[in-house]
Amino acid sequence: MAHLIYSAISSLDGYIEDSEGKFDWAAPDEEV
């Protein structure tokens, strides 16, 4: 049987965008 791994990113308040409507805060750094 296949496994499906689902990952979603959101802040503690449940939003995925910052106050300017950008999503780049969740992008991993080069170190990661």
C-alpha cells in the first residue's frame, strides 16, 4: 500500500501570507 505525506505551512494564527500578502516567509533558507 502506498503512503501519502502531506505538508502544509501556516503561522500560529492560521494564515499563510504575511501582512503584505507575500508567502516568501515560509521558504527554507540555504542552510536547510
